[in-house]
Amino acid sequence: MTAEPRTVVFASQDELAAQTATRLAAVLAEAQAARGTASVVLTGGRTGGAVLAALREASLDWSTIDIYWGDERFLPGGDPERNETLARQELLDHVPVSPERVHPMAPSDGEFGDDPDAAAEAYAVLLKDVPPFDVCLLGVGEEGHTASVFPHSPAVEETARAVVAVRDCPKPPPTRVSLTLPTIRNSQRVWLMTAGAAKAEAVAAAVAGAAEAELPAAGARGRQETLWLLDTAAAGED
Ligand code: 6PG
């Protein structure tokens, strides 16, 4: 069972980022109080980056927070296009995380070499014994992709594997590694964050329950909560 989508609309992207960071810090602190640890899945993209930057200000015990990624551009370590690089620049280099709790997807010059299938498989093995994520942050593309699950792609049809290699991706770079929709749905809370009028059509269709093969973001739901965090433009209110 997953939760029906709910929408929260903010006056601007800045407001969206600041309020989402505050909300995220509260949920992570609650999980830490209950279990001693918390987990969050990070995303790339402009809105994702803005939320990470806003999160620097949160007063959180970073030492017991496990950090994962929903998708990664399969590029060399430190490449400015990698979602890991963005997260380090915007947040992780500025807060006292435990390095062993930061779990990036492998780069293309890492231990699996230029083999995205091996990188995806290794990430699936890593996730095998991980309890459901507390929060999975996601961005949304104009055509409805989320993480690196694109419309009518092999990844959107994947039901067996937790993590897949993505090739011929329509948004550059073409090779990526991504959680699949069933893995995303094994999160307590899924938060889809997006801003701008270009996203409004996809957002409206996904929230209304479009078919996930056409609009993968429609299939991104959490067990407890499915939240769309939008600015007025993405909500179609401008
Ligand atoms: C990526 C992202 C991707 C992104 C969306 C939204 O690697 O490209 O993970 O899923 O979040 O494309 O990006 P914007 O917020 O920049 O529109």
C-alpha cells in the first residue's frame, strides 16, 4: 500500500527550498529519536540542489544519518555533472556527516570501471538489508521522468531489480544508474520537488494518476506519504 499524493504549494522556489529543508530536518530528527538513525535519498536537479543548500542551516545530528542517491549520472568521480558532486558542494562538505554513512553510486572510473550494470548491481546489494528509507527526495522532468526513470524506457518496466543501469537517456548524460520505481515505493515518504511553469502539465497529470509508463513520476509514491512540493508555477497557479 502506498499513500495518495498530496500537494503543497509555495510562493517561490526559494520558499519551496527553505520550507522543504525545515520539513525534512523535522522528519529526520523524529526518525533519529525513534530509532537512533535516519535515512534520506538525495536527488540532483536545480530544485534538489536548492533544497540541499537550504538544509545546511538545519540543526541536525548528521552523524547518524545515512545518505543515499535516487539516481546518478555515470561519469568519473568528482565530475561536476554528478549528483554526488552537487550534493557534496551544496550540503555534505558543509555538515559533519559520517563518511561511512554516505553511500554514493559508483562513478565510471571507480571499482566497477565503465560498467553501469555492475555499478547498479553493487548498489542493489548495498540496499538489500537497508530498512525503508525515511525520506526519498526526487526531482521531476518536464516529460515526467523522476530519478533516471524515463517514460517508455526499460527502467520504467523493471519490476525485479532494485537498481538499474540506464542507457540512451534522453536527458544528458546518456548513461546513468537509477533506483527503480518499486525501490522508490519502498520509502516511508516520497517527496517530489519541482518548480517552474514548464513542469505544470506533467505535475498535474502525475498527481491525477497518469500511467507510470507514460509519466514515471506518477508511480513514485511513499508507504506513509506521497508529497508534491511545488512553487505556484509548477502547480499551474501562475
Ligand atoms: C538528474 C536528476 C533528475 C532531476 C530532474 C529535475 O540526474 O538529472 O536526478 O531526475 O531531478 O530532471 O531537474 P530540475 O530540478 O533541474 O528541473
